[in-house]
Amino acid sequence: MRPNAYTVHQGPAGIALVSERFSLFAAVLGPLWLLFRGAFVELAVWVLAVGTAGVVNFHFLADRPLLPVTVLAAQLLIGFEAGDIRRRALVRRGRPVIGVVTGDTLADAEDSVVLRARA
């Protein structure tokens, strides 16, 4: 099994680990995932892109499936960029990146953070 890389973010509520991998949950439920994670800027971009595609599809390309293709592309992009989106949202909320750790599981990565803090 290949270890995952996690960025470590520090804040008043403790640390947060963000993995660098595809997120199926983010890809399937993109706007809800963005709302739940507090990524309001990215949610606004998603709404603008899908809304623009809907207007263009309705007025100019009614015979072509532009809107479903745009939604699918946006959802896949959110899934692949989920880690970066979450990192940007955490940094905007005052939780900067303080390091990078690797681990096979989230628990292994958390153990690495604790061991580094004690050293």
C-alpha cells in the first residue's frame, strides 16, 4: 500500500490533516461538499460556471448537452482538487500549513504529527 501525503494545519481548535487524493464524496456531492467544508469562494465559482453553462445551453445550444457535460466536468474537478480546495479554505480561516506528513492511514499520519511535536 502506498502512503498518502497529508498537510498539517494548526488552529485554535487543534490540528487538521488534509490528504492529497481523489475524494469520491466531493465528486458525487460537489456543491454540498463545498458548503460543508466552508469553501464558499469555490462554491460561488461552481454556481457561476454551472449557471453560465445553463444559460448558454438554454439560449444558444438547446440541441446539445452542454449543461450535463459542464456539471460532470465540474464535479470531477472538485473530486480531484478536493484536498487543495480544503487547504485553501483552512488557510482563509486562519489555519496555516505547518508541515507535511505521510502515512498509510489517517491514524498513522496523526501519530507522525504527535511524534514530531514531542521531539
